[in-house]
Amino acid sequence: MTEPLFRDAPYATSCEAQIIAVNDRGGIVLDRTVFYATSGGQPGDSGVLRLAEGREIAIATTVKGETPDEIVHVPAPDQALPEPGNTVTAEIDWERRHNLMKMHTACHLLSVACPYPITGAAVGERESRVDFDLPDSVLDKETLTAQLNDMVAAAHPVFTRWISEAELDANPDLVKSKNVRPPRGAGRVRLVLIGEDGALDSQPCGGTHVASTDEISRLRVSKIENKGRQNRRVRIALDEGSLQAGAGANA
């Protein structure tokens, strides 16, 4: 079991941890980590594990292990693997993570501007997409871009809250995805809320997000595509100024 520090501290860029296992594929499991594991359309973090003697192991990506509580750090090719029991400093690629946090939050804003069932999503560092169950092409790039940037400029707070599975069952409209439901069995579900007391948006999500919408800077809707009789794919991108603002913004 790996303690997921990123869940409550998405701005933490590094932590001290102990290697508890190296699996048969060379994946490294720590007792705690700031590395987000691929899930919910958001890619896993990359970065480095720094051993006490100064050697660094480049981490190409991070994934979930055999159980949901296990997080596996996948080394880049040709890395010498460490021994279990060693202490390391785990450090993420912050610039990449920060842009993913912006884009993941932007996808939530897009689901507000397009209040239709979600059929798929993928978060990228510079561009993301969300697919909607929408039979008619009623979406307009310029209108959506303006709506998104209005929400960005309003500096809505973004925060998390835990609710019980029973509370989720009593509020099924919180789940915007048509095909995917939040994992069950833990007794509680993590909500990501935007706006005062979640007035703008509230939905189950395990990803990482910025603390305020104005941290995104600016967005644009780059493309709207038809992907089937009732599937519309909306692509959004960070303006170049947003990417530059994210560089070195280690909070």
C-alpha cells in the first residue's frame, strides 16, 4: 500500500520515501509518493527518484499496481534498479504536472459549459479532449472559448471534499460520466468542487487540480469533431502564455 500524498497535497513536488518493493517488471513501489498514477484520463507523473548516494533513477511514468492502493513508478529504459529498503527522494517533473493540473481543471470547466453526459476524456499537458453524448452539433468554438475564459477569469476556488457512498447514491447527478462510475468499496468518494461551496461544479474525481481557476490563465477550444452519431469531441488547449506561466511555478 502506497500513501498517495498527491491526493491532499497536489502542489507538493517531492517527498522522502522508502522503497518497499521492486516488481518483476522493474516497477518501483514506495511507501508514500507525490507521483500521481495514471487514472481518470490523467497521465501518470514523470520525474526522478534520488538515492542517498546521489544516484538518480529517471521515472518515465507512474501507474496503479495489482491493487488500487499500490502505485508503481516505472523507470525509463536502461536504469539500474534499486534494492528494497533504500530511502529515496521522489521528485516529480513539476512543470509537466502543473500543466496537467490546469488542463484537468479545464476539463471540469468544459463539462460546465457543455452540460451533457460525458462518454470519454483524455488530459494532456497542452491539449485535452472531452467527448459528449450529444446528437446535434449545437456547439460553437468561439462561444465555448468565451464561456471557459469567463470561468477562468472569475478565480473560482477549486477544492476537494469526501462524501459517503450513500450520499453519492442519493445524488446520482454528481456523476457526469455516462460510462464510468467512481470506484466503490472504500465507503467514501472524493469530490472536486469549483466555486463557493461547489456552486459552479461538483463531481467525483481522483485527479490533481489547481487551487483557483485563474491559475489556468487562458484557454481556447481548438476543435469540435463528430465521433459518431451521438458523440461530439471537444478539444481544448492552453494558450502559450499559460504554459510559460506554469514553468517554475513550484508552490
